[in-house]
Amino acid sequence: QVQLVESGGGWVESGGSLTLSCAASGFAFSSSTMTWVRQAPGKGVEWVSDISGFGSRINYADSVKGRFATFRDNAKNILYLQMNNLKLDDTAVYFCQRGSSRGQGTQVTVSS
């Protein structure tokens, strides 16, 4: 059974940084492409980033390119999203995703 548990969200001032984690279990993590998505209040789900199984390919949405970094620790089955220079528009619930499976999310709130 696929389990994805996000953590690391919180409140941060504009320009600050946070690193999110996603602990994965129940599937072959190291060979799975993993995705970060987010959902801002009143908006639809937005794709943020994805990373191939062994990290050889990483893609970012234009809105976060140059500010966010996705990486993974396949030995620990953990996916990370390092977020720098956070903006008000980054306020959202962040989810990690594998295929159609998604965790419960972690809230990120950026204030001015």
C-alpha cells in the first residue's frame, strides 16, 4: 500500500526558506518518478516539480524555477523540496505524489 507523508511546512516571512520532506513506503521508491504539487486557497492543483527515480531528470514549474530544488534520498525513501526566496504566491498546501497517490499535504504560509 502506497504511503506518502509530507512534513516540514509552516509559517515563514517572504524571502525565507523551508524544506519539505515526504516519507514514502509501500512501493519501489528508488525507481519511481516523484512529483510535488501544491494547491493554494481557492485554486486548483498546480504542478511544482518532478524528479526521476535516480534523480537524473528534474523539472520545475516556471513559477518556482531558480528558487526551489527537488532532491531525494533513495536509501531513506525520502523526497525533499527545498524552497528558497519564498513569495506570498507560494502559500499553499504542498503534496508529494507518485502516480495517482498523494499524501495528506503540508501547509506552507508565506507572509509579508
